Amino acid sequence: VSFGSVPDFASTGPGVRVGGVVPGSPAEKGGLKEGDVMMKLDAVDMASLQTFSDFLKTAKAGQTVSVSVVREGKPLTLSITLVER
């Protein structure tokens, strides 16, 4: 599936920091922004980039995912509908 975020590979956590968002992607349409830190996808804690990758491997196109993020120090929940890659 396609999510549409580019991780910040220099970030060491906690969570997965967004380094960029692909224009027109599910992430952009769902409101994800550069600098957001994804803490959970559905009920899964995003402990690392590997956890994020593993989550996407089990997801299905058309699935809507609840994404818990921290933006500028404030918690926020977004809904992102995944698409086929």
C-alpha cells in the first residue's frame, strides 16, 4: 500500500518523525504535515521506522488508519485512507 510520507531518517524517536509528505498522497489528503511525529497507527505504537514499515506490510488498500501524531507539541488524530501502490 501507499501512505505517502517521507520519514526523517535522522530522528531517533520516540515515534516516527515526518520529513516530508508526497503531494496528492493519502498522507497529504489526511492532513499529515512535515514535522509531525507519528506515535500510533490504529492501536500500534510506532516505536521505530521498522514498526511503521511492518505495519504497512500488513495493511490493505482502502483501509482507513487512525494516525495519532504530535504537531508542535500538541496531540492530534488524523484519518488516512491507504491506496494501492
